[in-house]
Amino acid sequence: MRSTKIFVSVLLFIIATGFVYSCDNTLEPVDYDTGIYSIYGALDLRKDSNYVRVRDLNMPFTTEATQEIDAQVLFENLDSDMQELLDFELLFESDVYHHNFKIPDPIQPNTNYQITVTRSDGESINVSTLTPTNPDPIAQPINEKCYTPVVITFDPVYESTIEFYIEFQPRAPFFRTRLGPYILRKNSESDPRAQFSFMPVDLTKMVPMSLSRLRCTDLMRPYFEFYFTHYAEGFYEELNASSFDAFESTQRFGSYYRDTLVVPVDTSRVCPPDCIRLKR
């Protein structure tokens, strides 16, 4: 199964480079159930500005037909009633033109945004996203021994999804280890937190070919790194749907951000719990 990070990278590639989903210049007009425009956008909360690509599906895919677009793009913050008509940047790639509409301001967490694309005859479509929350992840306790459980908490996450990988560097074998992906969602309907619990020694035992002999004392650097992507409600599921094809779908719009959490551990040599029991 391909990771969600690959799907988002493909989506951003479509927006940034001008690669589009089809090279068929005999494309027939679609019905309104499918939409009169294609809309691609992955809003990154960590960027100062973002882009949304819009294409008229009723126009042939040729140089001349794609130079202009009959579309007015309205960007709205539904929680504050902010509205802004977006300007576009014209790109020429693979012998056709592409229209990237720029959102000039940073995207806020836990906020409802909507894009509405309207044709001159009044026909329109819209897409929306509720951006993910942006909680500071907390790891407790830290700088403890290899056999002390650690709990990482994101509070709150509500209906959003977190995908993450764990990386660390053993002294031997001499390669960086990556574990995952792991998926986090809220604990329950009444508990909006997402939590992940682990014991450092258990992670070291997951190193390939370690034969479960590695301990925290074998770490080249005394910490574990958690690389996570936090997706808007439904966006992770949309990207991982079995029918998803970034080059065929006409609408992919959502929001996310990526970040890293470093969890330090005490790499002092200690007697494992089973060893303590034997001593008694």
C-alpha cells in the first residue's frame, strides 16, 4: 500500500509543475454531477501562501483552448465571513496552459474554508475543507530510561487524522531505522485527544536483523524522531481511497501540515526489568 505522503506529493506535483491528469484533446463535456471544473488543492498550514489549480473540463486540452479560462474563483473563510477573489498565475507546460489561483494569506487551523468556481453563465461548483487543529504534541515522560513507557498526546484533534513515522539511529547496524506508518485518531467520541504509547526498548527491538538485542544504549543519538502529517477531516481517507487516482480525479481539495517531534531518552546502561527480578 502506498503511503499517504506519496499521494500528497503527487497532488502537489500536479499543482506546482503543471502536470495534468489527461492529454486527450477530445475530452467531452462532463455532466454537472461530475463538475464543470477540475479543482486541485492541498492547503499547507505551514506555508505563507498556497495555490489551487482550476481547469475548465468543457474545453479541449489544447494550447489555444487553455490560454484563457472562463472562471471566477472565490476563496472564503466560512468562520469569519472573509471572502476574496483570487488572481491566477499562468503556467505553460507540456504545450498547454495551466491556471494556478493564489491564496495569498496563511491558512488557519480548525477553520472552515471554501472554494467556489463560477462560470460567466452563472454555473458554479464548490469544494470545502475543515483544516486540522494545530496542537503542540506533548511527550511524557522524557529523558527516562529505556524501559519507561512514553505517551505522546495531541490535544485536540477532533475528526482529523495524523500519520507518522518513527526514526532513530542505532550504532550497529549502521543505518537509520524508520518505523511506520502509524495512524492516530481521537481516542473516543467524548475524548478529542489522539495518543500514542510506546516503550523505547520495544522500538529498538524492531530494527531489522537486530535479533532483539538492541537497547537504548545502542543509539547513536539519544532520541527518537516522530515525523508526522496532520490531515484535515476526511482528507487522509480521500487520498487513501482505493479508487483514488490523482491523474484521473477532477476534484481533490483538502488541508494538512507536516512537523517533527523529538523525544529524548536516557541511554544510560540499566538492568532490564527481567534482570531485576532475577536478582531478587
